[in-house]
Amino acid sequence: NAGVTQTPKFRVLKTGQSMTLLCAQDMNHEYMYWYRQDPGMGLRLIHYSVGEGTTAKGEVPDGYNVSRLKKQNFLLGLESAAPSQTSVYFCASGLAAQETQYFGPGTRLLVL
Amino acid sequence: GQNIDQPTEMTATEGAIVQINCTYQTSGFNGLFWYQQHAGEAPTFLSYNVLDGLEEKGRFSSFLSRSKGYSYLLLKELQMKDSASYLCAVLDSNYQLIWGAGTKLIIKP
């Protein structure tokens, strides 16, 4: 059981470039989440999904898009990266909203 | 707005007891979580409280008072490996987790 995995682990982008972060889970969880974590702030929810084929906006969705074509995968896209998107991105999954969330190891993104 | 407050940093001595407080003001309440996060790593689940009272799990205990919008995490017999950030998070009326900024706990020998 790998749990929740994220790729890549680290990435440097130039302003205006695009990229996709991949999250995969092997626990058959319905719910998946994308967060960003910035110094001095709590985790902030970007987008989430309550099942295959569904997505919803979280607290800070602007500048990001997501897709959940397969139950085990949740993709986060940045169409045109900005320095304000420099952050650590965590993916998480869970059985239901009120259940424990299991986190991936994170992706450190630097936008120059 | 929704708000979760916890101290930014605390220091304690190996072998001692420390209490980390969390106060919250959220739109609705469907439970409170505590997570541990070591530097450079992912958060990991510690406890979940939805009813008032104390939940004990080994060296860690978590308390909740819904009427006061208050919780604490109690760590006993502190070990060096307990040096980490402790995150308080509340599940609001939309079943979304609202996270505090975390309390960095420093353990000294």
C-alpha cells in the first residue's frame, strides 16, 4: 500500500509557464483534496472532489484547475504560473468528509 | 469569517507535559481534528473530537468544549521526536476543514 503519492516532489517554473501536479491514492477513497501551505498560514483548500468525475472549488481556487477522470487520481493544473503560487502543495484523500484525511508527501513549487 | 487560533510556538522539556490550545469560530461545527506535521513532511492524523470531553490515546489526549469553541491537545512524557507542528482543524457546516496556522513545539533536553 503506497497510500497517497504525489509527483513531482519539486519543481521550478517561470512566470507564465504551465504544469500539472499528479496525485494518486490506492485506498479506494471517494474524497480527494488539493491544499496549499504557506509559511505562517494554515492549509488552504484549493479544490476538492467527492467522487470520480466530480470537482468543486475550495477556499482559494483562482489560477488552478482540477480533474478527476479516475477514482484514484486527482490532477491539479496551473495554466499560467505566477510568483504568488510559490508554495507547498499537498494532496489528501479520505473515505468521507468527516473521516480522517491522508496526505501525500507534498510538492514544493517555486515560481520565478 | 471563520477563524482558528493557536499559539505560534511553544517550548517544553523532554519528559514533561505540554498543553496546546485551539480556539475556533466557524460557521457550523462537525468535528475537530488534530494533526502532527514534522518539518518538511506531510500532516498525519492524531485525534478527532465531535462530542465534548476528553479522548485519550496513549501519550496524547484531546479535549473539546463546543460551548466555549475550545480544544486542547495534551502531550505527556514528551520525547524529542514530538518536536513538530501541531495543526488544529475544524469541520464546518459545509463539511470542509478549516485549518489553524499550527503550533510549532520545540522540545529541549
